Amino acid sequence: MALWFLRGLRRGVVTTGYPAVVDAWARTLPTPPAFDPRQLTTELVDELADLCPSGALSRDPQNLVLDIGRCSACGLCNARAGGAARPSAAFELTATSRGRLVVHVPIEGAAP
Ligand code: SF4
């Protein structure tokens, strides 16, 4: 904290441009996953739901259900799902209701 403060004084920058300008370092933040529906199969979704340590992933008959409010952005699902998932880079995740944090992603991939 002290180093950050001293660097700000030395450079003459004590605040950032956020939210008008997103700082470059924000792109390195761990973020919840984003899924590609075309690469999701029911088998993969069930496997990811079992893998998720915080219970943020589940499946209804036709969708992967991601509860962003429970996701800790650990990255396990991204590592396991290969091209079917990637970090979303979304970090502005406040919502006015709990339901807005639950995302339904259609399962469009065919089973192997
Ligand atoms: S990033 Fe981690 S906590 Fe979030 S959905 Fe994937 S496995 Fe679950």
C-alpha cells in the first residue's frame, strides 16, 4: 500500500480513469467463465458441475446454468472444458436482483 502511494506521488497520478477508462491490469483479473453453446454437451456440463468447487454450475434439461454469484473464478472449468469455456473478462458483476446473476447457456453440442 505504501509503495503504491509513493509511486502515485512520484508519477503525479493518484487516481485512475475508471470507470471511464478501464485500467489495463483489469484484463488480468480472474473472472467467471463464458461458455460456447456449440461445444457444450450434456456429458461435459455434468462433468463441469461435478468439478466446480463452489456449486456455481448445474444443468437443467437444455441448459448449462451458471450462478455467477457463487463462482469464485477459480478457472477449473476453463481448464477442463478446453474450447468450450474461457474467462469472460467480465468483472463488473453487480446486479439489482439475485436472479440476474444466474445465466442459462443452451447446450447445442452433439454428444461424441
Ligand atoms: S470458475 Fe471455478 S467456481 Fe467458477 S464456475 Fe468454473 S469451476 Fe466453478
